[in-house]
Amino acid sequence: MTQISLFSGSATAQRTRFSAPSWSLSALAGQFQVWRERYRSRRDLMRLSDYQLKDIGLTRYDAEEEWRKPVWRG
């Protein structure tokens, strides 16, 4: 990355240190996998009948609340 100083009489280029991002590609891919699994689980929960939801101790309202959550919220 190059910076140009506008305050001096001439345009001098200064080199700045570039730091690599703190995340890795494999960590990012893993996070997307977690989000995809949450989406699938919530979708499957919405497909259950009221009787099936009651059998696992949930109501339709509980399932809909879970469905409305963004995937990045656990």
C-alpha cells in the first residue's frame, strides 16, 4: 500500500506495512457450514406438524421465532 503525503512540498511515497487478515479461508468456510446447518435445521423445524412440535415440547410460535433468527445468531 502506498500513501502520498499532501502536506509536504513534493509528493513523496511512503511504504506502509500490510498485515494479513486475522481469519483464514478454512475458518471462513467452516463458519459458512455452521450457518448453512442452522438454516437447514430451522427449515426442517418449520416443516414439522403442530403434533410433532408438541411431542418435542415446542409450539408453532417457538418454531416461528427460531425461523426468524438470522443464521449468524445461534
